[in-house]
Amino acid sequence: MADTPYFRFTNAVIVAPLLAVLAIWTVFWLELTLRINLNDYGIYPQRLSGLKGIVISPFIHGSVEHLYNNTIPLAVLMASLFYFYRKVALRVLVVGVLLSGLFTWAVGRPSFHIGASGVIYLLASFIFFKGIRTKHYRLVALSLVVVFIYGSMLWYIFPIEDGISWEGHLGGFLAGMLLAFVVKTPVPPIKKYDWERDDYDEEADEFLRQFDEDGNFVGDRTKEEGQVNEIKIVYEYKKDIGHDKDAKRE
């Protein structure tokens, strides 16, 4: 998409997703290298000690599969957030993580909730609802792309599979939707053609004056009746150089 003051490619578009991915992979690598388990630092609902997991839990993953499944969506959605909503991206990310974490802590089952899935649902929800609300064609298109690629994730905000923190998913989804309605972000004005404006005068349009009320082409009606367009034909003659040369040789 074209670079505009509203949609600008900055270093954050690359740095933010890269740091996020690097952070979750580094934590997992440390767990393997040091042979430690950080699951106890996840969110444990209704326990004061479990509140620390609101900030720490997004960096902790239980397996390589869990980590891999979160890596690509996290990178793609975070890059989209910082490109299309760069002025509010950091605020949405920080406030959204806190809100989704508090929701998980308040309603979650008595278990350690870990992983960046809640952040992914936060980003997908915010991008979708914000794009629909703005009604800007680029942002609406982005919302449709998010639905097309990640729409199947919606089922996992419900308790349909054991071992998955649907509470974290639901918390991220609700936090993203809330922020989409609350956080204000500048949106570029939609360019309108002259004929789309309310004060558009059809009679002043030179092109439309060449058509009658039924849409038939009638030519330029500004000319007086009976006036005939003067047609001028110009003939150009080229001298046959080759023939002249042959004539001189004879």
C-alpha cells in the first residue's frame, strides 16, 4: 500500500514483531538450556501470587508446537498494528495485555495460564473491529484479511478443547473489541471525486454537457444551432528522392 502520513512504514513495523518473537523464543530456549520450568509464573486465577503472570505469562510456552503456533500470527498481527495504527499501537498493546490478563485472572479455571495466545486474540480483535468502525476502505480490507486468515480462531474463545486457555483467548478478544471502540485513532479522509460532492454542478461539467437527459451522446451543446464545425484537410507531398537521382543518371 502507498506510503501516506497515516500508513507509514517505520522501524517499529519490523522491530516490534521481531522483539516479540525473539523474546518468546529466548524464554523457551532458556527453559531448555537451564532445565527449568517457568509455568508457575503464569496467570493463576483468584490468587494474589498469580497476578504476576499477567505480564510474564505471554512469554511462557509449554512446548515447541505451542510456541510455533503463536509465532507467525503474533509477528503478522503486530506488524499490521504498528503499520496501520502506529500512533496508538503501543497503548493498545500494553493496555490490552493488562485487561486480558485481569480478565483471565478473574474468571479463569484454577490452573496456570501461559502463552501469547491472548495477545494474538487481542490484536486480531482490535484490528477487525477498528477497521469496521472506521469504514476506511484500506482498514476494512485489512479487517477482512484478518477474518479470512484467522477467522477459525474464533471457536477457541469457547471451552471446546481441554488444555487450552479459552479464558485467555476470550479475555484478549474482549479487550481488543473494547479498545477498538474506546481508543481514538486518526483516519485518512477518503478522497472524493468532483461528481461525488454535494455541491456538484452537472451543467458546468464539459463532459456531461455532451449527453442529453437520456444519456445519448449529442456532442458539444454549447455551440449555436446551425453552426457547422469547419473541417480542414491538409495534404502533404513528399518528393521522390530516389526517382530524381535516377533521372540525373540517365
